[in-house]
Amino acid sequence: MPDRRIPLPGLHNLRDLGGLGPVAPGRLWRADDPQGIGADEVATLRRQGLGTVIDLREPAEAGPARTLYPTPLRYHNAPLFGGLNLAAPEIVEAPDPLLALYLRALEDSAAHFASTLRLVAEAPTGAVLVHCTVGKDRTGMMVALMLRLAGVPDAQIVADYSETGRHIGPVLERLRARAVAHQWDLALLSRYWRSEAETMHGFLAALDDRHGGAEGYLSDAGLTPSEQRALRHRLTRPHDETSAAAPASDAPLFQPET
């Protein structure tokens, strides 16, 4: 798979999903936590067309990102795991705890998936950046649903998910240092730091077996057929039909929205 990364100091897992199946360049980006970027990197992202940021972390994780970035870029804090019991035995004790977590999220967070994808469908001109902390699990599931809806073949969705593992070493080192400082169980946590193809294969298979695919799942979750068409159109129509690069600016990154 070609390297679709957007090189930027402070981000390790930033990439454009354009070129996967019918997805057009400049429509959808994915990334890890942008806490390490500054004004120069922000100006670069804006010149490249960034228009909207969707942060899938919980409010306590997002912290200042919700209030400290007053610019024309739109920022949405759209937590995916709100209310989900990440320590449930059926997750922690599963042979693949990540897959167990993803399948639990499919059932318990359906409304959150739908509301977040509605934000993407309704986003104004510019690329939409979706991120969490590592850019792997919450971002991985959200991106997989969008790519499936856009008609991207499963092999490419799985390869994109697995690619994350090649880029997140520095992010995991930061998390590992934090775990050591708090004396958390590294052996347990490391099981959640993987990005293996089998996990995404299992997620997509469950999406089909339990819900009849992305369309059926999102319809049941509350995303209407017209909203799904709008999302698909936004992801796949040519760049010059939908966006122009945002003007350069030295302003900070995000404009909070409720």
C-alpha cells in the first residue's frame, strides 16, 4: 500500500485516506492526539485543506483542546466510549481483548457512531481529521465504518488498520512511561496496543453477521439513508468539487463547538 502519511512534526500517525477504494484525497484524515503540534504545524495543516477536527476522546482526555483553539476550523468533541465498561470481564479476559472491545462498542456505542458520522456528512469545506489518543481503536472503528460505507474493499480497510502499528512507536512509548509511573499492569495494557489484521477482520465480519453490513448497522443506529448517501458523497467526490485549501494562518488549531 502506498505511503499516505502526511509528514508533520508532533504527529506520528497522520495520514490521508484518499486513494483507498473510491475515497478522494483531501476528504478524510486520521491521526493520533495532536497535542504535540504548534502554530507552524497548524498553518501547514490549514494550507493542506484541514477544515474540521473530530476528537473521539472523552472530555477529560481532550482537556484544553475543547476550549483553547479559537479559529475558523471546527472542533467537535464526540466521545465514542462514553458509558462503555472497558474493564468488563468479557473484554479483559477475551483471547483478543481488542476485538472484544470493538464488538462491545458496536452494540453499546451505536448512537455515538451515528452522531459522529453525521458530523462528517455535514462538515463544511475541507478535510475532516478524526483522531483519538493513539489513532488506532476508536479512530480505527470509526474509519472502518466510513470506508465500508464508501465501498472500500475489506482488504484495504484491514491493511490501513494494520498500518497504524508501523507508525505509533513514539506514542506507545509515552503511554508505556505513563503506565510505569502509575504502576499499571504493563502485560495487560500491551494487549491493547496491538494493531493486527485479525482484529479488524473480526470487526468487519461481526458487522456483516450481526447487522448486515455498514448500511444496516448505521440505519439501525439512526443514520438515515439520505445521511448515508451524503456521507458517501462527501468521501468520494473529487477534491475540486468540494474543497479548497484553507487560508494560511498563525492562529491556533480548533474552534470548539457544542
